[in-house]
Amino acid sequence: MSAFRRVLLASLALSTLGAAHAPAAPAAPSPSAAIRAALPPFLAGGSRPALRRTVADFYARRGYSPVWTDAGGLTARGRALESVLRDAPADGLDVMAIPADPAALDLALSRGAALYAWEAAGGRVDPTKVGALIDYRPNPPRFDVALASVVASREPAAALRTYLPTRPDYVRLRDALASARARAKGDLPAIADGPTLRVGDRDPAVAVLRARLGAPAPVDLPAQVFDETLARRLAAYQRERRLAPTGALDPRTREALDGDRRGPTIRAIVASMEMLRWTPRPPATDGVEVNVPEYRLRVRKAGATVDRQRVAVGAAATPTPLFASSIRYAIFNPTWFVPQSIVRRDIAPKLAADPGYLHKAGFVGGRRGGYLAVSQPPGPDNALGRVAYMLPNRHLVFFHDSPDRALLATVPRALSHGCVRLSHPFAMAAFAFGGMPGWSAERARALIGAREQSVVAHRQLSVEIIYLAARVDAAGRLRRFADVYGYQARVEALLDGDRTSRDDQS
């Protein structure tokens, strides 16, 4: 054997011996071990510790096996869930960040599913922190119940979406939120500061305004000339924004147009979506709805609006409560038993100044149980008008007619002591007593007289008093209303606080 061949064989032997004694590469941790290792940083994440403990307990009960991932990454169920959670901002929610590590991702998806269900069902804002006269109480699921339900579902993404409101108002606001976010990205041209512009004026801002409002350029004039068509479009915009509908581009209108680009509309839409999470689910297909900031009542039949009328609601100092109830009966030619709050605040001082005040004002008074009881008999000057519709609630609030219908043609109409005044009180009878033989607005008017009469509804008509300062009408137009009780601002602040206190690391 040659020397070269002996050296070559020796080298191969040493190489083989070295390979046999080389340390083995460490085995990859099992999926369960990876989940266990990811739990300590997950639990130390910060916000919502109760939710994090719920998720940790859930994985412990299943032996720490993953739910949404496998050796190849996200499963089909995991990808579907991740898609829903990434799309949460479309519903005004923002529940999670998406980590890259598979075990951390599995935990994050479970946390996100439980949090999404809880937030979508109204858990984020407590109505009692918005107003003491809000009786709605959302019923969000417990974190453990929501997580178990989504995990057990064959379609977890669909299971999550069942927690979202289905009201048409909510769906339209969701679409409006997408549009508002697109505009806020800068797609809309800005309107620079400048003088007030009216019909006949010529200014470069006129062409920009025309583009913003979608107003056609005049055939016989340059686009920079302010014409009557543009003025009408601008007046309609001003009415929607509760501005004086002058049709002139004044400083307040410029500010509103600029605000549409900067995002306050987004906050208002999200606040309205949040307040809709408080309302009954599913909503009644037949019923009456009062939107306080809009000063408007709507009647629904089979889910469609069949009637609407103007209403007056409580003043800022005496707000109309928000609640769900039903019309049980109506009183025609009602006697008004004046609430003690009004007696003490309004009547007692006048009576002290003039002992004959009650008689002169058409009231009847007397001592009852140590306090002054005051009532007003039926008649054309009765504060309740000719009919009152009674709906059980702890605030003793009801719908009623008014002796001064002219007030119902004014804006704003936040002027009552809390009850809701109707502009067409007798039309309500046809809906409240629907199905009862012979009932109509004419039948109701025929009961006008000096004697009090009660009519009990055979079928109770549901009532919801809600508060949407941003709403999309049936034509798809976003409408904004004055925040008469400040509820929208409070909801916005609570949502901001929720986002600030939440850590985004899952």
C-alpha cells in the first residue's frame, strides 16, 4: 500500500470517529413546551391581567397544546381568526397586535378572540360612567365563556362576528367609518382660510369647495365663481353640521370642512357605534325609537321605518333618560300631576310671591303627606296636551302631546323636564293600538273632551330611547347632531382612556 493511500485511509477514519462523537443538535421544543415557555412573558404583558390569566388557565386545562397553530404555522382556522382580528378597527375595535413567534401568536389569537367578543358586545364602556340617567346595561360574555365558545366553533371567525350589533344603524355607521377614514388620509382637498364667500364671488377656494361638495361647475361661468347651485349644496351641508344654513362659505363652515379631513368625524362615528352596543339585541322589528340629539321619533314595522315625527326632549339640566320599554296604555284628556321637583323649583317660589298663583295658572293644589301636591285638570292648556302614552320606567317619563305645538317647529328642541313631547300625538295611536278594531288617528281625536279616558294596548309596542350624535340616514348620508347632554364627548374620552391604558403587546 502506498504512503498516500495509508494517509488517506487514516484521515477518513479520524473523520468518521469525530462525526460519531460530535454533540447532537438540540431537539426543537414540543408545541406544548413552547406554549409553556411563552406564558410568563404573556402574563407579564401589562393590560387586562384578568384576561391574560383566563387565557393561561384555558391552555393549562388543555395541557398547553396550541389552538391556532401547528408545525406549519397558522392553521386554516387560525388564519380565519387572524383575519377577523386584523379587521377589528372596521368596527371601531382594536384588540391586538400580531406577534411572529408561533407560540406567542397562538396565545395572542386566543386573547384577541375573548377580548373581541367582550368589546363587540359592549364591554368597553360602562354606560353608568357616561350618564346617571342611562338605563341600558350591555351583557358582554365572560372572557372564559367567549374563548371556549369561539374555540369550540367549527367557524371561529363567524362565531366572533355574532357578538357584533346587527341593527341597520350600526351597519350604516360601519360603512361611514370606512369612508371617513379614507377621507382622513388626505384624499380630500383642503380649503384654505380666507374671507366669507357668497353667490357671485370669485375665488380659487370656490373650485375646491365645489369638488368637496360634489357640486357641478356652472355651464356659463368659471369653476371659481360662486353660483346658486353651489350655495344650495353648501346650505344643505351646513344644516347637516348644525350650522346656520346661509349658503355662504364663512369661517365656521371652513372649520367644519377642514375638520372632516382631520378626523373628528371618525371619533363621533365610533362613539355612536359604541352606544349602539348597549341597546337590546336583537332590536325589535316593530317599535318606536327616539334619537335624542336628532329630536326625532321613528316608528318601525317589520324593520322598516313607516313613520317619523319631530319631538322635544329634556333640557340639558333635565335630560330625557335613555332606556327600553313599551307603550302599555294611553290616557286621553290627562290630568297632569306635577312632579315634586317642578313644584319645588318652579311653582313654590311663584306661590310664595302670589298666594293666588295656582288658581290663576289653572292648577289645583293641596297638602298631602306634609308636602304640596299640585295638579292640572284636563283641558286645552294642560301641559300634557290631549293625550299621554305611558311606558313603564323608573324615571316616570312618558310620551305626550303639547299645548304649544309651535315649540316643536324650533331647533334645538331640548326644552322639556325629561318627558318626550310629540308633534303628531294622535298618529301614534294608530301604531300603539295597531290590531285593535277601528283604531286610527281620527278615532283618537274623537276622544278629546273634558273627561279622562284610558285605553290599554292589546299588543305592547316596544320603545327605545337612544342617543346617536352621528347617524347615517336611509340615503347613506352621514348626519351630525349637537351633543346636547355631552354623552358623545364622554364616550369618546372613555374610549381614549381605554386605548391609552391598554398595552398592545400580546
